[in-house]
Amino acid sequence: MPAPFNTIGLLGRSQQEGLEPVLAQLLDLLGDRNAGVMLEDKLAGLVTGFDSCLATREEIGQRADLAIVVGGDGSLLSAARTLAKYETPVLGVNRGRLGFLTDITPDEISQQVPAVLDGHYERENRFLLDARVCRDGQTVGRADALNDVVVNSGTSAQMIEIELSINDT
């Protein structure tokens, strides 16, 4: 049986449509289970009566056992980039359009989130891509990516050179 999740971080984009009722539902559910909750500080104005811990994404990564990201795949990918260095597991609640990575819909929260908290889940370990743009031997841009990297050479079509390596080989 997996280790229990005692401290849960809630993250999302404050501009996301329909975020408030989902956050309220999650806060009620987690409160009923006496779970410690860390709410991303950017979301503080969206909920009322929350008297627990406000935290940055980095603080959530350092202290939470699980991060629940409410939003679309873009929100999940953004949070995952920050949380990856802390190895914080991420669970997605879909409020976006695609939902390839955000598995749970708001209608499924009351069944799926307790199941995960009770240890009924499969963990998918993913690796991050370290993308770098180099010019004349100097790194001029760098980003981490979870599932894809877009290479755009600019407005005019031209040949570009791409070097790909795995574990620096």
C-alpha cells in the first residue's frame, strides 16, 4: 500500500473559468478527511473561509505529499515543471478543454480523490525533457518540458540544426 498523503497542495491558474467551485469542493473534501492543505498563494482571493496555509509553488513542492492541480493540461504542465525537482506527485482535475493529462473531471472529485488518498491509484513516473537553445556554443534559452518541445526558427522558413541526446550522450 502506498504511503498516505497527509499534506495536499492545491494549485491552478487564478483566471481559469470555473475554478472557485472546484476549489471549494476540494477544500471541503480534504477538510472532512482532516488533511493538511496548502493553497497556492495566487488562489487566495478565490476561496472564502480558508484559514490554513497559503504557499508558493516551491513551498508546496517542498512540503506537500501530493499536489492537486485544477485546470487544463497547460496548468498541470506548468505546475509539474516547478514540482518535478521536489518529486511531488501531481494529480490533475480538468477544467480545460483537452484533459489528456488531467484525469479527473469535477463530477468525479467526490469518488476519485478519496480513492487516490486511500492509496487506490497507479503512479506514472515521467521524465522531463531539458530543452536548450544554443548559439555559438552558448546556451541562449532553456526550458523543461513534460511531453513536448516546440522548435520555431522564427518568421521565415529556414533550415535549423537539432542535436538530441539522452543523459548527455
